[in-house]
Amino acid sequence: MKNKIGIIAVVLTASYSGFSQGEVEFQNSSQTKISVNTQAAPTTFTAISGAGSYYFALFNSVAATTVAGVGSVAEIPAPGAPGSYAFSDSNWTFDGYGVSASKAGTFAATTLDAAQFTQIPGEPQASQFVVIGWSSNIGSTVASLESFFSGNDSGVSNGFVGESVVSGSITTGTAGSSSAPPALFATASPYIQAFDLGYYQVPEPSSIALGVMGAASLLALRRKKA
């Protein structure tokens, strides 16, 4: 009898734990389109197109309201500064992936739980969210994006990358409860609105070498003058 009671308790605990996980709806709509700059210099942005042509990664933080000190981002945070992205900030936790859909400017989550939502670690609670997007030629994972920035991505030297602004405080929900999982994208605060992906080119080794030589020359000149 005690064994049966123990088994029931374990099952109930597991069910409750699964039920209490925070969840969100990680996808956008035609009102919150993701756009891309198709030229090297920022000009006119157009909605991304082509199913599977772009990947997206969702991050959340219970405490942080900025990414590397930046809360509002246009296109890429800073060329040559991958430290400005959520994957380089330990205050942010990776949650799941999305991929561009057939309707221009939109994407849908690919990392879904049994209830067809993206699960956020921990109990339902208030968090801030940020999304990173990039073109599929770079790869399909955050690891491939990090490799791209480091210049070790099998010769891929350019692509489109962007990061959304940090959302306001959004409380995660639970499927099947009175607090349904919230949609992260909407046209007003605190939700994430549309954002752009900018053209990014990894500097060639020769360019980096020239930059280092130039900096060294300037430093030597300053020392000589001093």
C-alpha cells in the first residue's frame, strides 16, 4: 500500500512540475514583420522571404533589461562586436529556435513542447525577452552564429544578422490553465515589435592584420612624440 501511495505521489509531483513550467508563444505575425537590409549600407529594408531562409533564437532573463548594456538595437548591435548579442551575455538564457515561414516577414518556433509552445525554464514568472535572427547560410544554430563571428565558419564571410530590442516584463503562462502562454510579438510595449537584420561581413584575415599593423604604428608614433 505504501508503495502505491509513493508511486501516486511521484506521478502527481511529475504532473504538477510539468504543468507549472512557464511557456510562451514564440512567433510573429504580418503586423510584426522581420525585415532585412539587402545592401551593405543601411538603406531600405524589406520583409524576409523564403521558408527556412532565416533562423531565430529566443533568450530570456528574469533580471536583465539590457544586453551587454544595450536595451535598444537597430540592425546588428555593432559590426565586429558579437559581445553585444544575448549569446555572449551570461545574464540571458537560451530558450528555443524559430525558422522563417512561407509568408514574408514571419517565422514560427521549431523548439516546441508537448503543448506546442516554447518552454521557458522555471516556474511561470515575469521575464524580459530578446530575439536574434540570422540568414541560413551562416548555419541553423547559435553555435554556428558564434563560429561565424569568430571567422571559423568554413569560409562563410557574410550574412544577415540582427537582434531585437529587449522586451518589457512579460509573465509566462501555462497551457491549459487560466494563464495562457502569452505571444511575445505585438505592436505595443511590453512585447517585441518588428526588427531588422543587417548585412554583416566578417573581416578577412588580411584586413585584420592591416588593422593591427595600423594600430601598432599609431601607438609607436604617439610614443615617439611623447
